[in-house]
Amino acid sequence: MTTLGTSCDPSPTSGKSLLDADSPRAPRLCDVLFFARVSDLAKTRSAKIEVEGGMTIGGFRALLIAHFPQLKPILPFCALAGDGMMASDTDKIGDIRTIAVLPPVSGG
């Protein structure tokens, strides 16, 4: 597991809240899980990344690219889930403890 600190500013805090995240919170570590091709590119299956409660999922995507630049080509196509709930880029991190990064899939 990789532990990383915050290296970029969180995105604006506008947007809906997944878990009542209307007020900014102190930075804390968030577990990040990488699956399939994303874990291959990241060269790890999990990491701990420092986040702020007011950060949005979109801001978190930028933070991931700052820490894992090799994910830049695939990350825009990945789904992110916070504590098992699919998240959009405008959702706030709030009290989310685990973020899963799910690669694009196809099926028939």
C-alpha cells in the first residue's frame, strides 16, 4: 500500500454531498482501491491519500493524477465509488473512507 500526501488544491466545494459534507474538514487519509487495468498502471492495488472533506470527486481525480501521472489517459473514463456508492465529479468527499477506482468495462 502506498501512502501519499496532498499535492494540489481541492476543487471548488460546490456540488451535492454524498455524506453531509457541507463544511470543510481537516485533512485525513482516505483508502484508495485500484482495480484491473488501473491497478496495473498504478503498480499497486491500494494507496492511502490525504484528502480534505470539502474536496470533490473531480478534485480527487486531479489529486490521483498528481500522484499517479500514468493514470492520466484512463482516469477520465473510470468510475469512482465512495464507500460502495457510485460518485459523480461534483460529489464531495465528506466522510468517505474508501474510494474505489473502477476501469471502463464493456459487455454485451
